[in-house]
Amino acid sequence: MHEGCTGSFGDGKAVVDKIRMMGFNTREMPMAVELTCECGKEFSMTHLETKCPHCGMVYGVTPCSTAYPERI
Ligand SMILES: [Zn+2]
């Protein structure tokens, strides 16, 4: 098994579950990423798990993908 850098972001909820399982969800992003949420508002993704302050949508990213905002 190879955890972390394999796989994709097919299911965002699975990613969030995974980083929660690994305890990464409270880890800060090396660099905050500006995201445009599905609700149309922009917010700053500061942690590997960040909730949109406007609509509550949860975004997660695995630690090895923080350099690829398009995968979030
Ligand atoms: Zn939103």
C-alpha cells in the first residue's frame, strides 16, 4: 500500500476522510491557496482541511498535493 501521493481527488469527501484519518486535516498549508468555491466566493485555504466560510463546503487536500491547487 502506498498512502498519500497516489490516487486522485475523484471524491473530495474521501480525501477529507483520508486526511482526517491521517491527522493531517489540522495541518497548515505550506502556502495558503486562494480558492474560488462552488458558491462563487473566494476564500483562503490555510489548512489541509478548510471550510468555505460562506457556504460551509469542506475542501481537503493531501499533503503531497499542496503545490497543485487545481487538484483541490
Ligand atoms: Zn462556498
